[in-house]
Amino acid sequence: MELQFYGATQRVTGSCHILRAAGRTLLLDCGLIQGKKEEEALNRSSFPFDPSSLDAVVLSHGHIDHSGRLPLLVKHGFRGPVYTQQATIDLCRVLLLDSASLAESDAAYRRKQPETRKDLHAEPLYTREDALRALETLSGMPYHVKKEILPGISVRFQDAGHILGSACVEVWIEEGGVTRKLVFSGDLGQYGSPILKDPDAIDEADAVIVESTYGDRLHRELPETLAEIGGIIGSACDRCGNILIPAFAIGRSQELLYLFAQNFDAWNLERWQVFLDSPMAIEASRIYWDYPELYDEEALLFRNGHKGMPLLKNLHMTSRADQSQAINSIRTGAIIIAGSGMCNGGRVLHHLKHNISRPECSVIITGYQAEGTLGRQLVEGAEQVTIHGTSLPVRATLHTIGGLSAHGDQDDLLRWLGGFRSNPSVYVVHGDEEVKKIFRQKIMDKLGLAASIPQAGEIIDLASLKK
């Protein structure tokens, strides 16, 4: 009865942990490693375990740093089921196929270049066919229903409030007359954030794996955040430039459209043309619309006030490449929401290339930026950036809006952990090294819980944990 840590230990991304019990092996998440090129190259390394030895996978949510290596897992021999919340299946269909398409396109480009033709990356990490095979393994489960998925191992999903379908995973393990309960936080959302419900409270566990992305800081309160966004839009309008918002296609883009609709008059949005420039975000928005039972009360009332999917009257959904290219002929009055959220690929790079050196323009960063990404360079005040091989001066005004993060801040994480009444052992993952240290200390000081930061490959004997 042991837990072994792999991904999201030495870095924020690449969530992946293994549970071995009752003669069975269960994988928690199988995410892509994101960030610097040398880190992303690790995705091509062999798994530190035999994929064919796994009996099942439990997937906390659809974000690619939690789900993105599932096609590789299947490609290399995994044949079991992947259990996840039903909405996550729909989002994974969009995310994994998009990830595969990007990998194929990047490989095709490299094969055309003399200097990279024989490079390892001239072959895609995985193909759309690999992604489709992985999608066939997904099996949906609702929230709040306990199910035995393997002999001696049962799971239940609780709402994590992070993105649609995100789950905290409760795992019960029985072996040799010993019973233990493990809880995996996945990614936790903010309490009181738009659209989704708050994270569900869980009161019992012997061991808890908790993320720590923002474990060292507090987000701005939502009313202050909304006032800040309104001020940025007003100021940008006075300067007669464009506003670029690099946004994650799943979660952040839908949240922004929802807030734009709620604050249309207060933010004078009739003076702008709003572009959702992401085929993935467009499709994800339709999926969000199909799951009203997962909304909070305010969002549900808002949805019920519309006969169809609510659209801003000045919203343009630009799914085709030629539509996206046409946006760059607009010199003023455009709000462009485009991926990727960390500016490490996608259509937002083209828009940045056309606007980052224009002082009348604004860039609004609304989420976490991993080390090594262009988004992180911008947040850290880079005066010069390179996009598609071109060095560009940064003259646009940069704004960082922390209050819209899909991740809970330190208080949110402590609030969730404070719901446990059984004094569990806590294992801090999914955060920058210094952040994990700060958050671990807060857990011990504020909650009096034993907390540690596991290393990659470290094994915990769950049976030996005190009840």
C-alpha cells in the first residue's frame, strides 16, 4: 500500500503520481511537462514505470499539464480505463486533439528546415490518431458518487471549482485488513469565482496531496479585480490602441466572456470589437454552455435568462486562420482573447508580434505564467522579446490581473485543507520550489498538520501512517 510521486514534484507541470495497493496499480493524472524547451523535451523520455503495468488511471481534470501525456501512455502499452468527471471527457476531446494537431504541425515544419530535418522533434510527440485512441479509454463519473474501480480501491470525485469538470479525488484503499484514505486535490479553484461552484469540503483523509501554485500569495478580491479591468479598458480606449488578452482556452476564456457580458455597460464595451480568436476556446465555450448543473447560483440565473448561448453583440468568434489573420489589420478598438495563456504558442503570438511594440496597446495577463515562457518574460518586465525569430521591443502597457486566476490563493488552499478533521499527512506538490516551501510552513503554522515536499520517485508507505 504505497504512494509514489513523479510529476509536478520538481516543477509545477506534468502532474503524475502512482498508487500501488491490493495487487493493483493506479495512476493519478498523466500531464504534459510545460515551460522551458529543455523541460518540455522531457515529455519524450520514457515513463519511469511500465505503462502496460497500470490497471487504471484517475484524471483530476482536462488541463493539458494533467491530461496531456495520456496519448503517450496508451501508445506505450496502457490498456485500462481512465476515470474522470463526465464534463472532463468533453473538454479532453478538444484539448488532446488540439495538442496532437500542434505536435503534428510543429514536426511538419521542422522536417522542412535543413537544420532540424533530422532532429528528434521532427517526429510529433504524438498524433491525432494516438489522441483518439486515448479518448476511447475515458470513462465518465459524476461528482459525489463513490465507486469501486478496482478490487480494494474505490474513488469519489468532489468539485474542485477550478475548471468545468475539475475534481478533487477521494481514494479508499483496502489491503490485508488495513484501510486508508488518500485525497488528491488536483487543481483547486478560488472560492467565489465566477461561473463555477466553490470547492467541495472534504473532512476525512489519512494522506492529502495538495497543489501549491499560489501557495505563497493572495489574489486581489473580485470586486477590486473587476474595477481594475474596467479601468484598463477605459485607459486603453483613451489611447486608441488594441487590448491583447492571452488566455487559456479552457476556463479563462469562458470566464472573461461571462464577465464582459455582466459588465458590458459599466466597461463601455460597445466602443470595442471583441474577438475570441481560438477554435479550442470557441468549442470549449459551447461545452461550458451544456453543463448548467455545474454552475454556481449566479451563473445559472444568468444562463436561464438567455434562450441560447449568450453572445456579446460585438463578439466575433474567429475559428478560421484567415479570420485570425484579418484581425491584425485592425489598429484600434479591438479586444483580442487568444491562446495560448502563457504565450508559448498559438495565435496570440501573431497578435503580440503586431502589437507588443505599440505604446498605445495593452496586454492583460490573467493567469499563471510558468518559468521559461514568453508570458513569464513579460510579467517579469522584459524590455525585449523574441517572437517567431524576430526581436521586438516591449512598448505596450502590461497589466497582470491576479484576481482571475483559476487557482486558489494561499487562503483558499488553507481553507480547503482546514476542512479536514482527521489530521492527515499533507504532501505539497505542483508549485515552484520556493512557493512549496512557503506553503508547507503555512500549513504547519496555521493548521498544525504534518506537511512535507516529496521528491520525484519518493515512496510513502500509506499503511504505516498513523490513524
